[in-house]
Amino acid sequence: MSNSSLEDAPLSSLPERPVSSTFPAAGTSLDLAAERGRVTAPPPPVKAPRSGPMADRLFGWAAKGAALLTLAMLIGILLSLIIGAWPAFPSTASASSRTACGTR
């Protein structure tokens, strides 16, 4: 690694230009009189909302039902895992009697 600084670096052969973060404005100015004369279409009419109290109630029931179904499935998976692993757990009575007798 050399100890040279950036001052020793060769200069570019390209001319230096100022850098701008914005685009230059167009050469012609905006003609406000022409903009005022332009005809614009009226905005579209406002539509009535499609949902009502009954739709909100149905959505609430559906969301609560989905949450309860998810919770029930999670509990079912947990119980299935516990029941499937149950043979791997030694019973408490047989484990304590084995250690008291000194046998494995």
C-alpha cells in the first residue's frame, strides 16, 4: 500500500462541470393564459359505499371464526405431538422404583 495522497492522482482530461440534482427548466416559460383557457372535464360522481352495517358484522364474524379455527388447529397439533411422544416418557412410578433399587 502506498503512502501517496489523492493530490498526486492524475487529473481527468474532461472539463469540469457543475453537478446539479435537478433537471434544468425548459427555455420557454409557462403560459398561464393558455392554461386558463383549457377546458377540463368535471370529476367523476362520488359513488355510495358498498358496505353497510350487516357487511361489517359478517366480516367481523368471519375474522373471529378464522382466528378461533387457527387457535383450535394449533391446540390440536400440540396435543397430537404430545400423544405421539408419550411412549418416550418413562412413567414416574417405574422411574422412581428403578433408581431406589439401584437398577437401570
